[in-house]
Amino acid sequence: MRAITRHMNEDHAADTLLICRALGGVPAATAARMTGLDATGGDFAATVAGTEVPVRIPWSAPLTERAQVRREVVRMYQEARARLGAPAEEDGAAGGGH
């Protein structure tokens, strides 16, 4: 779990923010980081008006294998971009890079 959260926070901070804004109910967030995850969802901390608030975003279905996490985060990223009216990117970021 630590490797996943570290990877998201170090390599995909902008994507994490996008996901929290679009799917986490914090459209005014100015920063976000992943703080944890389990079989049913991801936990984030989003900065809204200078205060960090907890955000829980459920997966589309319970995850049973670590490999499913990446696919689910990519799905969330693509859904977030679609909700915000931006087309999904094919490379880099959570949208299709590593």
C-alpha cells in the first residue's frame, strides 16, 4: 500500500487532485494526496480553503488483487477528466503511463 500511495503522490499529484475534485466532492481543492486504500476505496487528503480534509472515493467494485488498483485508478482518472469536460490523455499520468 505504501508503494502505491507514494507513487501516486510523487508521480501523479496532478491526477490525484483531478480525481478528488471530480469524484471526491471537493471541486475547490487546490492540492490532494493519497493517504491509503483498501479493497473498497481510496483515501485522500484534499486541501480546501487552506485546510486539509479527508476524502474517501469508493472503487467501482471491490478489489482483490494489487494489479487491480492501477486499472481502477486509471478508470477514475479517465472518469474525472470526462466529468470535468477534458478528454482522457493516452500517455503519462494515471491515464496510461506507468
